[in-house]
Amino acid sequence: MTLKMIGLTCGIAFGFLLGWARLTDYDVIRDMLLLRHADVFLLMMSAMLTAAIGVRLLRALNVRSVLDHAPIAWTTQSPRRQHVIGGVVFGIGWSLAGTCPGPVAAQLGRGQIAAVFTIIGLLSGILIHDVLRSRGAITSRRAAGEPVAVAGL
Amino acid sequence: MEILTIRAPWYLAGPAIGLLIVLLLWLTNKPLGAMGGYIELDDWVTRRRGDVGWRTIFMVGVIGGGFLSALAAGSRPTLGYGSFDQLFGATVAVRALILVGAGALMGVGGRLAGGCTSGHGLCGTSFGSPASVLCTATFMGTAIGCTFAITWILGLPQ
């Protein structure tokens, strides 16, 4: 199994779950953000709780990862200003579009044409950020995966 | 398999997504997230990387998974986008522009924050990353406030 094969398989599972739970529906997200229904919050919290317990079990049992045979580990980041600023900008976009980067791809697969426009915007926004940073207008760290602090609760 | 045709209840889909985070970490030692796929795609298109990244392949999988979920439910392709169409303007062009703008905000913001609702909101928080907890609280609070504000400005019933 290669990393890309695993990525594809897990992606299909993730996309199916997002679609099956209808997190791809504008009104499901809007009703969540208007605090009308608790189910999406419950979904997110149960996902977080399951993952939190599961990954700590893997680590406690000294399990090694299938691909690189390294001990299971992850990095955590210290809070920075860019997390708040980015979070505010992201939150406004999420509210307007009624979808976010994961579910919008599942929307596309479900044949919701609106997703095409949101995805064009997403890809453009990332490029805009990169251009602004290369001109010194933004001084954030480069990427998601780059650890600021290596720890682990 | 009738359960696949209706909407999954949160207590099935939530833990399943949680297990998927565990599975991906066990297989690859890498966190689950969506933003990385778009970033890698941009980097590939602008020749900053030589090949398609695995996170982009992951997102191609998400498109495929979405397709399968529609197949299971028997839903068809649609131009409509729920109540968004009634909320935001009369013409398709206006609605498309709003979506492009909203997407761009998520692109800039998600890039700046280093993650999105999946990467920070689900995965980072479960890993206990303080930055993810702060970021998730910020975009969740902003999105809730913004949605109430839009509803109020447009003069719609709550």
C-alpha cells in the first residue's frame, strides 16, 4: 500500500460519511450555525471524542504506523495570532458559503454545481495568501503541517 | 441497506469519522485534513511541486465518496443550493460571485490558520493541539455570529 492509495481510500470513506450525514447540505450547516439543531455539533463532538481516545490508545499500546513502521505520534501547535485572524476570516467564508473545504468536495461529487464556485474561490484564496506572503504583506508560517511545538497531550 | 438511503444519524457518522482519523494515523502517521489537498493542488499547478500530492489524491477520494453517497441516496445533480438561493440575490451570477468570494475567504483564512474545520476542528482538537482549540473556537464563534448577522440584515425570521 502506498501513501496515495491510502489517501484515496480514506478520502472516499470521508467523502461518503460527509455526504451520508448531509453535511453537504447548505441548510444543515445553516441550521447548525443558527443553533437550531444540535446534531452537527453532536456529530463533531462524538468524532473528536472517538478520535481522541483512539489515537491515545494506539500510542499507549506502542503501535507502529503501517506505512513507515515508526511509533504513532503527532505534533501540536502553540496558539498564535495567525490562528485567530485566520479563524475569523475562515469563519466568515464558512458562514457565507454554508460549507467548508472538506464537505465542498463531497458536494461536487454529489453533483451540486454550486461547489464549483466555492472551490474556485478556495484555490484562488490560497494563491492570494501566497502572493501576499511572498510580498511581505503576510508573515505567517508556511504550512499546516509544520509544527510550532512538538508535544502531545 | 436502507440506512444508506436516509441521512446518517450523528451517533453513527460522528464516531465513524473519529475512527477514520484513528485509521489514517495508524496507517500513515499523518493527521486528517482537507486544506492540504487544495494547497498541494495549487503548488502543483504553479509548479512549486513536481507531482500530485497525496492530500490532493485524498480530496479526489472525497469527491468520489460524495458521489457514492448520492448514488446510495438516489439523489441527482442539481443547480439548486437549498435556501442559499432565496437568501442571496436573484441572479445566478450574483450567487456564484458570493460563493467565489466566500471560498476565497476560506482559502486565505484556512491557509493563514493552517487548517480548516476538518484539520483543526476535528483532527487537531482530538490531538489536543492548543492552536487547533483556539482556531476552532474562533471560526465557530465567527461563523455563528456571522450567520445570525446575515439573517438579521436580510430581515429574515430567525
